[in-house]
Amino acid sequence: MRADICVYGATPSGIAAAIAAAREGCSILLIEPTNWIGGTVSGGIARTDVDEGVSKAAVVGFPDEFYGAIARDGYYQSQNNFWTHSYNGEPSVNLAFFKRFLAQHHIHPIVNAKLQSVEINDRTIVAATFDTIGPVQAGVFIDASYEGDLLAQAGCSYFIGREANAVYGESHNGVGDLNKTASQFPDGVSPYVVAGDPASGLLPFVSASTLPSGGSQDRQVEAFCYRLVLTNDKSNKLPIQDPIDYDPLKYELLGRAIAAGLKANAMTDLFMLTNLQNPSKFDVNSQGPMSLDYVSPECTEYVSASWSRREQILQNIKNYTLGLFRWIQVDARVAPSLKASVASYGLCADEFGTQAGFSPQLYVRESRRLIGDFVMNENHMTLANGFTDEVALGYYTVDTHPVQNVIANGQVKNEGPNTFNPPVGYKIPYRVLLPKMTECTNLLVTFCMSASHVAFSSMRVEPVLMALGQAAGIAASLVVSQGFAVQEVPLIKLKEKQDIYRTVTGRAIVLDVSGTYPNGAVSQTPPSTWEYRSSAFGYIGQGYLSDGNQGKGKTLTFALNIPEPGSYRVCIKYPAGSSIDAQRSDNVPVTISHTAGASHLTLDQKSTGQGGDWDDLGVYPFDKGFPSPNRIVLSTTGTESFVVVSAVKLVKA
């Protein structure tokens, strides 16, 4: 078999890559090692990790298009309304739209085809051989899998686990201190089979290893789990089946934690539930010291294991998950209120097809990570990183889960949870997709990108990965058409085609306050009374203007160069506040003068999710001119807080 581009892994980033390349006219082979496409987005994680307060503008490119289609055609609502619900749809709906996008681009995924070997010649992948379809030749290969088998067999450098802080000059990497959050075990939980008796041996999921010093290297990954979708609708509820091999000892840590005072009176004490668009369905995640997270060395083993061994580990994690629900119902230490609360939920009959409602996709929180010539790290997670090859924007909290349960002063404590908040909207460069030039020149990597453990822990959310996949697909198409290495892709062409800011000339007329998009003139009245800033996410160019919440009554006028008369949609871009409703006005006067007269609007800059995005002000007729005699004017008269603006855009209606 042969194609222009071979994508290994029908994950969200793999699907995005395949579609992006197909749109550029390339032939595509999309190959998935399992029988499921869509990865976690269609296979278990319904909570999309774009929480309220995160600017809608942080989700760029293909995921913006994908969730917009779901909002419009799946839930029959505006995209902004879906956004305010954090894009938390149902996996079955997500799967249907993945299939629709693939069908529209004539892409037919090949499933159950596992990589066996890779042939390399002079830093170029010549062919990859799969167990069910044999050898595949392609001009470019994209590893979009959760395991990174293709990059590993291609001989690319990678790392598994947590680097020492010293490697990249970070402060949140490496082995951590014992967890001090609410997800820690309470004091008094013995690690031994017979409480207090070391001779009886350790309980399941307790490590005998001594905790290394803080910040040191560790070759273990954080806990994996099956994210579940449960319902309390009796008409859609399936029973949670017993596991193949139930062992109550696996849950003894939880029993002892409850006996030691862990709050466990209701479902939400042990599990994190998130409402979906269907109000009777819930995304279920791990919560507390022992829940859905499988805190076991088998998670690390899974990353580089054979597929036969991976299947055993998958079954072990499924058994653990099912057994947890059985244990809750039968253990005498569990409060009747918790038993009743958990029993009111069940798996969804309308999710996951033949899987009897159980999630088909393991949540692999981290895996192999490529070591390219550039490695994204904690120090790059800033709005001032200066990258000019950005293809995605990061926004998610660094939120790691337990790595191990250890013994501390004769008690069980967990280690690994780590949280800190990088700024919303930091730039993620194309270079994270690239192996070292000396190792491979026709491979791009999405999920297992070139990033440290800390940076990856923020960048690993699927909307970011889909944007990276889109960039990989476009870059691969440029390599196929022009014959250079993936490291030599012309960035201007890549960025124009992806257009994550939606500003490309020919599609839009953009005028910004910094002069980066000089399609007209911007004037202040009185002159030089607006403050130039660059501290908040949501601007294009080099910065934005703020009235400083002072000297009310001043104006800002945009006079755009319009090459031909006609009807244009007017959009305005301004940075989001530091939090919802913070330091912004909800009554900004806007006057749009146009061919038919003048329209007076009031702009709400507190609107949830809109800050940083292009706010739609409607369609108006404009005259031709350089600049046009028509104007767009923002005023601060009567505003109660800060007024900010970055740019105005006209799009031919």
C-alpha cells in the first residue's frame, strides 16, 4: 500500500492531521492499532477541558471548526452557547461528527492494524509494516498514536517519565513532595496486608521504593484510568458489570482511608462528575486518594510494552474499575448513603456501541515524549515566549495525577499530583512536532510531542492536540508537494494555511492597533490618550490599547482600506479580562458608519468566552477607499470599567 501521507493513530489529532492533509489534495492512509477511532474524545472523556473563563480564542483551527459543527448540527445551538458549557458533549455525538468529517474527505480509517516494524534509509522512513495490512510506503509519516510506537521504531530520541528539574531549568518537574491536597490519604492508613505488620507484605498499589529527592528524575508516568460516562436515567441505564476477577484486597486502601475519616457519603465524594449536554449524563473522573486512577507500575509498563502485554494491562485496569463499584456495594465500611448514591448511576446504553456502555479508550495521560532539537518546557509557557512559528495555543492548567503510593512514617501517602497555572494563550511552536534533524526528516509527532513532562501536562488536552494535528497535516502536505524535510517547512505558508488567528489576507481585511496588519489607519481622540499594552491574552499583532479606565469620553477610530464596495461582516477583537467579568466594561459604545448611514451598538466586553475571540458586530454595506470614508468608532463615554481593543476585521458577506 502507498499514499502521500500515512497517519498512525486515529486519535483526535490523527483525524485532524488526515483531514488537513486531504484538504490540501494529498492521498491519506489513516491507520489505527485498535478497533476504536476518535480516541478519548469519542471513547470516554466527555469533559473537554476548556473550562468557563478560558477565552474561546484559545481553541484554534480544526477543534474550533469541529466543536462549532457539533454545536450547530448536533445540539442546534450557537457555538458560543456550547462554549459556555465547556464543549462538554456526548462521546457518541463526537464520534458521529468525526465519522462525518472523515466521510466528507473520503478518508476510510483502517482499524486493528498494529505497527510491527519501520524501515529507515538515510534518516527517512521508507516503509512501515503493520500486522494486518503489511508494508505501507508514504512520503511523510505522522505518529498520532497515544503510545508513540512509530517514533520509537524510527529511532527517534524520546523520554518516559519526569525529567529532573535541572535538565531544562524547571521548578515543577521531577519527583515531587508528598501530595498535600485533598486527594492525599488521611493519616493512619497502614500499607500492610495486616495493618501494622510489615511481615504480612504490602497491599496492592503500594510501592516498596524509597521516595527520591524532590526534583530528581523519575522514569514513571502518572496514573492512567478509564473515564466513564454514567447516567441516572433509568430508561438509559445499564448495570455496571462485575469484573472477571474480583479481589477486595485491591480496595483495602480505600476501606482504610474511609475508616480513617475520608469523606465518603455520596457519589461526588469519590468521583468527579461533570454534566453533559444531556442533563442525565455525566463525565466521571477520578477524585480523592483512591478512585478511578490506576496507581500502578503497569501504567509505565504499558507505554513500551508489546500489544499482547498491553491487552493484559487494559483488562487489568478495566477489572480494577469494575471491581471498585462492586466493592462499594459489598464492603461493610461503606456508608449506606454512598452505596445508594452510587447505585443510582449506571453505564449508558446509548454510548460506546458494542462495549456495553464501558469506555473503549484508556486515558493515557502521558507516554513517550519525543526529544527533538527543540523541547518545549515550563519556561516557554508564557505570553512573552516570542515564538513566531506558533500553530496552537496552550491554556490548560498543569494538572498531574498520582504517580505512586509510597510508605511515609509507616503510613500510605501518594506522590505525583502537581498543579500550577500557566497563562491562557501561550504560543506552542511547530517545532514540538519535529524529531531531531539528524534522526528523521519525514516524521511528525502529535501526542508524543517534543516537550518536558511539565509542558506536556498542560498541552495534552485534546483541543490543543487537534490543532497540532492540523498543523502536522498541513506541514506534511507541503513536504509532499515540495520535497523538503519536515524541519524545513516554510512557516509562512504553514501559518497562512492553518490561519489560527483568522486574519489571512484574501479572506479578511484586518486592521490592528500595533500596525502588524496595516490595512488602514487607527486614530485616537484626544491623541495619545490610550495606553499600549501586551499583558493579557487575546490580541493579535504586538499588543492592544486600553483606556486605563481613565479620562472617559475618548474615542478610537478605525478607517480600513476596502478594495471593493459591498457588504462586509464587522468583527472586533479585544483581550479577555483576568477572570470572568473582571476589569472590563459591558456598555462600550460602538458606532459603525457605512453606506446606508450609521449604526449604534453597545459592546459587552465581559461576555463569557468572547474575550480574545472575534466578536461579531453584524453585516453592513461599505464604500471602497484607501481608507474607506466609512469608519468604526469605539467610545469610552459612560463606561464603568476598562475598555480595550486590539483589532477590527471585515469579511466579505
